[in-house]
Amino acid sequence: MAAAMVKDEILNYSDDEEENFSDDGDWGDWKADDNGVEGGGEEDEDDDGSDSDFKCLFCDSHYVSCDLLFEHCLLSHEFDFLGIRKELKLDFYSSFKLINYIRSQVAENKCWSWGIVADDFKDVKLPWDEEKYLKPFWQEDSLLYSFADDEEDEEETFDREEAMEELQKLGNLNIVEAIGEASASKNDKCNINGSKDVTLLSNCNGLKKSSADDLIVNGKDVETDVGVPRDCDGRLVTRNIRKVNENYFGSYSSFGIHKEMLSDKVRTEAYRDAILKNPTLLNGSVVMDVGCGTGILSLFAARAGASRVVAVEASEKMAKVATKIAKDNKVFNDNEHNGVLEVAHSMVEELDKTIQIQPHSVDVLVSEWMGYCLLYESMLSSVLYARDRWLKPGGAILPDTATMFVAGFGKGATSLPFWEDVYGFDMSSIGKEILEDTARLPVVDVIEERDLVTHPALLQTFDLATMKPDEVDFTATATLEPTESDGKARLCHGVVLWFNTGFTDRFCKENPTVLSTSPYTPPTHWAQTVLTFQEPISVALTTLVSGDDRRGCIGTEECPASSIHLRVSVARATEHRSIDISLEATGMGSKGQKRRWPVQIFNL
């Protein structure tokens, strides 16, 4: 299964501010004052009142309230925002997109005006109904976070303290800061190529910048902004998270994805063996299955002799499906059935509202939480929450370890060989354009062992029994050594990431096992995550590298690198359930020379 896993960011980006940073290499030390600039400089005495500064959609006029701004737009520009919302029945997100659409049009053409009536859009797609308009066109746009302040919210009343509590459960500490003290938030944002934005979280163990005087990302100078808009409205954040969660859990309502996972023998049989072949662990135990889906792991636990199995599923449809399957297999437990398995339709963070279960009463916590590149979907935070809330001291968590690996891949793992000879015609220009695109976008694909040009290297390990929630974000280094290559240098086009999860003898004493998504083992539905270099790096064994490294730059065919030093950071992105990956590569010469390439940042 191959797919480019990319999502545009929705909140907290800056396209119009630029800063240079000191060369100390420590991103974790960045600070922001009220003006969003580096350092702790004095506050601007004229900054009072900026919290209520609303700029017109069409001209440079500023107003102290949304009402005054919209009145001006109506009288001066014949644009009736409130009327259009009512006429077209625009919800919050459609209105959010509309504002960004107008900002973008005016930025392209100062003379642009609305000049449209609502009837023009009947039975046709709205021109602003595109995902790209969910990204603020202007970071400091107070209007985006305030236009709905005065409307009656028939769905909910925003409770700031409740929202912060729920977000803390989910591990979204950066968003909690945005709601609680937006001006003091320490999110670091990098603008890529002037259009693609990525947020690097401040809790990413000190995410580093490159060694250049100015930060370079994907080959371009970046604009940076520290801090989120002071006008950031908690309602916008919670609505966004709610919508992402609904889409996320809704995506698992399709039977197709469950068939794919159940058909993944590597995945399913690893869990089956860990549960069924360790009887002393499961027999008579209380088991909790986080994100049960069809309930397959819970069914294994019931068959293994568990005394109680609590299957937690946030998708309403799949909770009903799991219940029906449990009844069909005579393991369901309720007033009418005498089995051991009960299904709770709930996010695990809200489980107390759904069933009665005492804290620290679970013997075994099991979950298949892994996403692409291990951490995509950010479900690990929920598993750690369940561990800390319900698992007994010394209780087992399955799996109990997770390990990430990295290796360099060659031309064979790209589409270049295909495009170089299409029925005898050279279409390599297409292949090169595809490579340029993949240098910005992570790709999920199956990579074969024969296409690796370096040995694998350990990137990061997680002890799921002891790790803290904020350790999900990490920065790690690795060195890639070239493999044998018949006496020739080869081009390394990028790196591939994969993971193993371990059911170790710490808990699975009778039958420890490993679930591997490696290119060296049978493929799984996770495949591998591919990050492509902007420029391929020539590599060769040290014994093949010429003694004269002065013939060219390190990493070129004239002077191949004897190894590649990597610095990789993975952090939960501002967009809920997404992750950001930063990649820094340094070619090492046979005599210690170094060549650094610009930082690349990918969003998955």
C-alpha cells in the first residue's frame, strides 16, 4: 500500500514574519515576548489594545470589534458577512474558510471586491470550500478567532477549564498552553517554501536548528514566529480537535480497514501468540483493550482465560459491531449474557462516564495503537493515559517496548527506473519531478531489502511500561554506514523509517515475541515511511573512497561520503493526531570532512 500521507496545518502558522536565530543550535531555548519575537525584550508600550485589533478584509482599516468591521465591510465594500453566512447557511468552518479565501484574493489583487450574490452559489461548489483555506492566511488575524463570539452556539458552551482538562488527558500540552496563556506559549513554527507550514513543538526535547547562521528548511530561508495569536479562542481549538477525532474514529467505521488489519498476519499473529501462548499472564486476569475495533484482541483474551475483558472503542459503529461479534461468539457479558467481555463505547479518557471500573484494577493492558512511522495518529498518548489510570502497579502492558529504525535507500526504491524506460521512451523528467515532490512529502510504501544502500541503525526506543507521555516527542541521532556495493559508490536518495514492537519476557515469560515492520521481514499494512532527500548523497565504503577528498564536495560522485550522520526529530503536530518530522543529514568524509544539507521538515 503506497500513499502520500500529508495534511495541511489548520492553526498557528505565520507567513509574514521573518527572524534570524543565534548559532547556539538550541531550539529548546527559544522564547517569545508579546510581539512574537525571539528573546525577552521589553514590551511595546503602544501594544495596549492590540488584542482587539481587527483588520478589514478589503482595505487597511482597523476596528476594535467584529461588529464595527462587518458594518464597515457592508457600507464601504458592499460585503455582508453576516447576511452571507445566514443565506448560505455557513457553519463555523465554512465561515473560517471564507475569511481566508477573501484574504488570499485581496492579497493577489488589491482591487478585488466581492461583487457576488448568494444565488450565484446555489447548486455549485463554494470557491472557498477547500482544505487549504482552513490554514490562516494571516497568522495574526484576530477575526478568525472572534467572528463567532456573539452568535448563539446551539451545540455547546465553551468551558475553558473543562477543555484544558480534556486536552491534558489527550497529551496536547501545547494546545493547552494556547488556551490557557497564549501569549506565553512556546510553540515554534517554521514556514517551508512560503506555503507549507509545520509546527515544531517546544516539548520536543530541544529540537535543533541547523548550524547555518539562518535557519534553512527544505533549501529555503524560513520565516519563524514564536507564540500563537493572543486572540486564540479555545472554542476554535476544541472544535478542531473534536472534528479531527470524529473523522479519525469515523474512518475506522469502514469494514475495509479492519479487513486489511485482520488480514495482516504479521500483526494479528504476533498479538495472538502474545495473548494465547502466555497462559500464566492471561488466565484469570482483568484485561483492558484500548481501541478494540472488531474486538479481535479482546476475543483472544477471553479465549486465554481472562476473568474480565473491557473492550474500549470510540467509534459508535465499531462498538456495536464488537458487541455483536462478542455475542455471536458467546463471550459477551451483560444482564442477559454470562460471558467475560464487555464493550464500552467511549474514548479511553472518558471511560469513567461509561462503565464502572476501579482505578488501578487492570492486570493486563493491551492495544494495537501503532500508526505509520509508529507515532502517526498519536494514539500512544491514550494508551499511556489508560496505563496510568487503570493498570495495577506492576501490571503488564502489551506490547511493552517499541523501537524505531532508519536506513538509507537507493534508486531502486524510487520511481525513477520505471520512468527512465516506458516502452522504450525516456520519461525520466516525470520521475525527477516526482522526486522533487516527495522531498517535501512523506510517503508510506513497502521498501525491499535489496533497495537499501546502508545498514540499518537504531533511532529510538520506548519502554511503554515506564515512559512519560511527553517522551512521545523525541530527537535522536543515527549514523548510516554504506553496504557492500561491488566496488562502486551509490546514491542514497533518502531514508526509510520503520518500527518493531516487543512482547518481551518481562511480561510474556512463556512466549516472548516481536512484531516487525522491517524491510527485512514480510511486509505489513504499516509498510515503511519514506523521507526523500532534496539532493541524493553518494556513499561508498571507506575502503573505496579516494585518499584525496579535495576533488569535490562530500557526497558527490567524485567524493562519496563514507557515512551519513542523521539527526531526526519527531513531534506531535499542532493539528491533532498528526506528527512533524525534521530531518538533518551530514555527509562524513573519509578524513573527517563534513558536509551538511539543509533541514527538511515533513508532516504526516
